[in-house]
Amino acid sequence: MTGEPASRTVLDDGQIRHLELIQAVVARMGNNSFLIKGWALTLMGALLAFAAGNGSRTVAATGFVPIVAFWLLDGYFLYKERLFRRLYDKVRRPGGGIEPFSLDASAGAERAGTLRAAGSLTVALFYGGLALAQLIALVVLL
């Protein structure tokens, strides 16, 4: 007895390659999200420094626009990553009914998925922190 469960699923080479393909997409979505956060932090730091250095309330107020844009874009990437994780879960199960090498993740789509993902704790804390810093700069400049 090897200690392995008797009902262990054996995947063929095609399924393994399909799972690797999906995992590569998930990794790209995660990397995109990371890059978006980096750009958001860099841009907001520059805008805050410029607004504080010049005493510009207009720049401080305008800073909310990129925060919202980056927040929604990051939510979009997180939502897409979740869709591909659901597809991965279906492909790994026997009889999942997924066409080989299909990357159609629309079966797991949900209404307002991007907004729901943007409201997730980690994304909301990051962009909420940026918005709070922007708000503090705006109040200080008033």
C-alpha cells in the first residue's frame, strides 16, 4: 500500500498541457495586477509630490481619476484571473466537459464581476489607501 487514495485521478498528457496553458494565463493576470499596482503607486506618488510642491488643489483633486481607473483595471485583471482559475478547476476534474485546449472562461462569468473583484479586501485596501492619501493632500492644500 502506497498511501495514495484509491480514487486518485490520472491526467493524460493533453490535460496536463491544457492545465499548464491555463496556469500561464493565470500567472499573466497576476503579473498584470502587480504591474498595475506599481504604476498606480508611482503615478500617485508623483502627483502627490507635484501637488504638495506647487500647492495645487487642482492636481490633488485630479489625482482621484487615475486612482479609480487603476482600481477598476486591477479589479478587471483579478476578475479574469478568477475566471481562469474556475476553468482550471473544471479541466482538472474528470468529465469536466471542457474542450481540449479551450481557453473560453466565459462559462464562469458573473454579473458585475469586475466591480466585485475591485471590492475585494486586498484591492480595496490598496486603492483605498491611495485615495485616503490623496484626500489628505487635498484637505491639507485647502
